[in-house]
Amino acid sequence: MFTGLLAKLILAIVFGATIGLERAGSNQGPSEIGGIRTFSLIALIGALVGIFFTNNFSSLGLLTAAGFLILLISYYVISTSHTKDFGLTSEMSVVITFLIGLLLVLDIIPLQIIIVIFVILMLILSLKSKTNQFVNGISRSELQSFISYAIIALVVYPFLPDISYKLKDLPFLPELLQSFNVDLGRFNTLDLINPRKIWMVVVLITGIDVFGYVLGRVVGNKNGFALTSFMAGFVSSTSTTQSLAQKSKKTNFVNHLVGAAVLANLASFFQIFLLVGPLNPKWLVFISPSIVLMILTAGLISVIFLKKKEPDKKEKEKETKPGQIFSLMPALKFACLLIVIKIVTKVCLILFGQSGFVISSIIASFAGIDAILVNLADMAGNTITFRFAFITFLLVNATNLLSKTIYSYLQGNKNFALKFLVSALLIAAMSAIWLIFI
């Protein structure tokens, strides 16, 4: 028992010393609490309080803990009165360090959980410089955008009904049609809309914009040409490709532009995980090898083109307007488009079978594949098989890539369009390889 207790005391001191080491090297201000020795002692005090409690000296344990808390509060009040710095990061890290030492001795939670708490604390403390840099650059309009997204994702979404409304559920419609001796027949159970699933699409689309913005701010180097194209690809790979195609008319750096365009489309492939995963994780596992092949192929192609020529350092991407993190209206329009596509494709499936569904999906892919992907994820394993949904995905993805080539040919340099066409064909061919194994 003595050996186990000694090990816990040593472990508490090690944890405290590690936290203190991070605090000592984090450019502390004058109001922040010491380093290795201070935090080692704090963890040790927590462990001693735990020993008092486990050995029926509860009064002494409570007295020690209360004295520690009073000392910490007094230090905070005195230091903030002089520095006017009311931050609580160091004080909260002191409290958690004390609790880590206490929990190590009390054995009320597993050691693995205590280690997780320690690692999370170290991670949060180590992100200080990055978070300060990020927060200091946030404008009021950007803050309003974050709040707006929080309302979209955390306030509106949970309260929407998770019910699939069918054609027969429309008020007065069945009675009205019956008065004209019209029978809905096969269309009686046609799914029209599921409010929560549709709003999830809005949350995902706007969330991709927010995630791309935050990632760009944290990583930095937002003016990097390839990085800018990659980040823009999360918002719209089609728009990014067209923008790069237009630039190809004004510069000789066509290879680099093609590489950036492929990189933007690579970013859109990552979106497949974000769009399909929450809706149909089983189908996502089914098609994941194909997506990975697409990502690897696009990555290799982009590296080849980007290394052929250096980017034109005189040319810069247009900066995004300050505070314009995401736009709700395009997401709502996309949701409306999704509803229309879902209804049209399901009607085609009822009237013409699977061939009609494929044709309607291919036509819709000229406007983008996100809505079709969500539709496929919703239907795969229910209305249609995983394999048929996968084949449809391959066809609409290939059509979408080729449509970008057509747009590039009309708006950009013909050399750019030709090289992008070759890239698109290679990506589409590699994505179809997985079909052989299923």
C-alpha cells in the first residue's frame, strides 16, 4: 500500500511539474502564477488532501483545501487590482492541477481518465499563442457570424421535427384530389421533406465555410496561392475552378493554375465525408476506398502541376470581405434545390425505375453534386442498394468534373481546359477502380 501511495505522489508531482513547465515557457504576464516548483507543490497539496480524506482526517483535508482556495482567491484579487488583468487561465489551471493530485489519491475515477484530463489541459494551455492571434484578429462582424452560425446549428436545428412528410400528409390535398376522382396511387407515400435532415444540410454547408475560415486563420499564410485555392474549394470547387480558368487567360503560369484547380476539387472530395457521414455512415464506409483513391490521385496530380512552375508572386487572390465568413442565403437556396432534386429523382425512380433516377441525377450534377450526394446518402440502403447508389455517385462525379472542363474551355485558356480535362479523366477513372472489388 505504501508503494502504491508513493507512486501516486510521484505521479502527481510529475504532472504538476509538466504543467508548470508549460506555464513557465508561455510568456506569462506579471499576474500569472509561477512555474515548475509552484505547480509541483499545488499537485502535491491536492494529493495530501486526498490522503487526509482516505485516512479519516476529513476535517484536516477540508481545512487544507479551504486554505488553498482562500490563498488562491486572495492572490487573484490582489494581482488583478494591480494589473487590471482579469483573465482566469492560470487560476483555472491551478485548480485543475490541484484536482489532478487529489483524484490520483482518491481513486474515484480511473487513472486513464485523469491522464486524459491532464493531456487536455496541456493541449488547451499550449494553444495560447494561436488562440490569442485568432481572437485578436476577430472583428465585430466576424463575431456576429459565429453567433449566427451557433444559432443555426445549436438553436434552430435541435427543435425541428425529425419526421418525413409525405405527399399524403399535405393538408387537404388527398381530399381535394379525391373530389376530382384522382388517385395518388404510387405517389401517395412519396417523401417530400424531412425538416431536420434538410436543416442539417444547411448546418453542414455553412459549417464547411466556418471551418474553412477558422482553419485559414489558425494555419496562417492565407495569401498562399495553393492554400487559398484549397480553402476556396471547400466553399465551391466549381466557382474556384472557373476563377482559375479566367486567370489562365492573363498569365503564362497555366500549370500552376491547373494544379490549384485540382487542389480545389481535392478539397471538395473531403466534403464528401462531411456530407455523407452524418446522414449514412454505412454507405460512407462502402464508398470510402473510392474517395481515398480520388483524393490520392488529385493530390498527386496537383503536386505534379504545382512543381512544374513557380507561382506568379505578383498575382494575388482577391481577399474575402472582412467578416464575410458564410452566407446563409446560398445554403437555403441549396436546401430548396435539394428538395426539388429529391422529389424529381424519386418521381423518376417511381415512373421509370432505376434508369430514370440515374439520368435525372446526371443532369442535376451540372449544377453540383452536393445535393445529389445528400440525396444518395438518404436513399442508399433504403430505396436503392449501396452498389447502385455508388455507381450513380461515380457517374455524377465524372459528369460534374467534365462539366467544369466545359466551363473552363468556354471561360479560360484552352491549354488550361485540356490539362484539367486529362486530370478529371484520371480522377474519374481511379474512382471507378473500387467498383471491380465490390
